[in-house]
Amino acid sequence: MKSPTTLLAVSFLLFLFTTKPMLGSELRPVVDVDGEPLRYGVDYFVVSAIRGAGGGGLSLAGISCPLSVKQERIDLMRGIPVKFLAVDVVGDNVVRESTDLNVKFNIQIQCEEATVWRVGRFEGLAEWVVRLGGVEGYHGPGTADSLFKIQRAGGPSSSYLFRFCPSKPRTFLIPCGDVGVHSDPAGIRRLVLSDSAKTFVFVRADRVIRDDGEIVM
């Protein structure tokens, strides 16, 4: 007959072999409108998951520095492509759900700030705004404001939302929140942290384009 100590040790070993934390490779890949996994370092247009009245892609708000991120009002306007940048080592280069990453507009600007997204205050707005001037990678709690996650939304399987809630150590001045849209009196649809998330789909920038210049969805 086995002693209680032996039974406890066996149970503990079974626990170790049958339970383990979810690793990055076990998280679901984020997919584009073609069902293909998103890849780090590749250009994508981020456009509304709602066709027609949902608005267009993402671009820069403002003509002077500092700049923030906005959604185009017209759905045929695809905006500026972004690249997703890995914060941790990724073996297969696949973007996965609920993983800390950077988002960077692939464009040259006149401002001295980087085109990496971050969350911060913006003059004239009470909300926390998605703006430029972020930092690539993670270099301590002071750079966690540049970390976003992509999470699956309800509806079509290729529909996603952005969320700010870094898994890395951070300063807790900025609360966790989904990324939504705030329309100001001038009609600028800035991205902000919100209780109402905006849903998007991803279109690879080198996707086949029709003769009229519109990206085929």
C-alpha cells in the first residue's frame, strides 16, 4: 500500500505533466480577410469590419505635430498601411491574438516623433488617445504605453479589435481599455480608449487591386 506522501508526490507530478501555461504558439493566429495569418513586418491596411457606414481605414489626424490616429470617414479610403512589430521573440513570425505588440504606420512624416502608436493625453480631449511617438519594443514600464493587443471580436471570424492592456510591467496611470472611435465637432474620428470597441479587418497591402484602384474585399 502506497503511503500518503507517495500518493501526494504522484499527484503533483501528474499535475505538472497535464497542466501548463498557454504558450505563444498555442494562441490563435490573427488572420486577414483572406484567412491568412498576419505576419510581423508586413504592410496591412486596417479597415472597418462594417461595410458601408462603418468608415474607412486608419491614417493621421492633424496637419501639425503632435499627431494622433484617426479613422477615415469614407469606407473607400483605405488609409495608411501599418506594420505589426513583435515585442518578444517569435519563431514563426505569426501575429497571434492577445499578444503584446507594437503598431507602426509605414510612412515618413515631418515630425520628430516616431510613427509607432502609443496611448497618451491629447490637447482638448478627455479620453486617452491613440497617438504617435511610441517606442519599438519594450524597455521597461515607461514604454508599455506603446503595447497593444489584437483580440477577436464577435461576428465574422476575421473581425478584430485593438486593446490596450499590456502584459508587461507598466505604470498604471493609463487604464486598460478597448480602442474605439471619438468623433469631434470637426468630424475627425480619433482612436481612443473606450467602452465601445471599434471592430476592424486586416487587408494585406500588396493584395490584388482592381483597375479602378479599389482594394478587392
